[in-house]
Amino acid sequence: MTTNATELPVFPWHRGCPMAPPDQYAEVRESDAPVRKVPLATGRTAWVVTRYDLIKQVLADPRSSSARAHEGFPYYIEIPEQFKTDCSFIGWDPPKHTVHRRMAALSGAFTKKRVLDMRPRMQEIVDECIDTMLELGPPVDLVGELALKVPLTIMCGILGIPNKDQAFLHSCTEILFGGGSSATQRAEAIERVGRYLEELVISKENDPGEDLISRMIKKYRDQDMYDRREMCNLTRLLMNGGHETSTAMIAIGVMTLLEHPGGWSG
């Protein structure tokens, strides 16, 4: 039976299993309307595209935009106006996006050699977190003591962010992306992070080191493209993208192995 738009539950849809997509995706994909407008819990609406060929078509269409300032950008929650325009290249379209993405990549933090050189320090961080968990004894918060601390500590090291500031930065990102905060709380968190990053970037301008922020500042200055506000936004993007995603995958990976112990090896 074809599912009508009015019959679809509020989006995002519930996952019966955290490792599998919600059943509604298959239901809509196999219907005669694989592209569907859906209601959001916040009262907004969005479009869901469920078939691979159609998704490719949408992503390849030059009329599709990643610009957060675009009037049709699908914000799930009410976003402060400055968040729509004061962003890094993730919220831009080509050709501006292409230029700045290449500049960040050329700063050299994520080459194979550099990542391999970081492995001993990564191992130390993991070992320290596991030792702490063993000292705490069961039950222990896997997310707080391992899944969050490992990528956040590594990312702060790459960027040159002092370890003492990690808790502050994580609390702010929780407010921004947790989904349970008011517009006022999100606006205040944006301002707090913005002030912190501006002070951090200024310190790197005046006293550069070997960290990624310092190298990006030099790269942009060498190309006569440096803008402090854009550097703050790029730092924010790398910080959030570098630890929030890894935190989720570590937690999901451990849960998968616990539910499917046959996946463990030696």
C-alpha cells in the first residue's frame, strides 16, 4: 500500500535497531513517491529522498546548495541568524568552497605520514582512558570516559587547543548540537565559543607553533587570503567534526561488538 505524506510520522523516524535505518525509509523508497515532504518535531518541514539514483541526482544538481544562508536550507531547529552566515566552507558553495577546502587540506595535518607519526600519542591517550576506567570500576560511563575523551584529546592536540579547555568546548557543542537547547542557549553558546576561538587564533597569530591552526594561518597569509573570522569558523568546523563523529562511532562500535561477540578477534 502506498504511504501518503499525511501518514508519515514525525521525522527523524525511530530506529527499531540502532544499527539499521528506520523502516519508513524502505516503505517510502518502494512507493510511487520516493521523494517525500515530512513534518519535523519542531513544526518545520523537510524533504526526504530515499532512492540512491535520486540522491545522486540531487547532490550532482548545481541548483542544490549547501549555503546555510539559503532560504531553503533545512534547519531542524531555530538557528540564530549569525549561525547561518558566520560559518566555514561546509556552509558554502563552489567556487568559494573548493578554494578554502583545498587550503585546509594543504595545511598537511592529515597526510598518511603525519597520522602514522601520531599513533604513539594516540595509543597513550587510549591507554590513559582505559586505566582511568579500570580505576573507577564498574559501572563506568564508556562515552564520557573513552568515546568522548579519546577523539577530543587527539583533535585538541592537532589544533593546538590546551587540554584544560576541553570540558568547556564540549559543553558548548552539546548545547549547539544536542537538540534540547533553546534558541537563546544556542546563541549564548555560539558567542562563548566564538570569543574563545578568537582569543585562541590571535594567540596563534602572535606566537605560532607546529599545530594545525598555526600552519593554516601561515598558509592563508602566504596566499594573501587570511581572514581572522574565517579562521575561527574553520577551527570550529574541524573541532566539531573531528571529535563528535568519532565519539559516536566508538560508542556504536563497542555496542555492536557487545551485541555480536562473534565479531571479536584475538
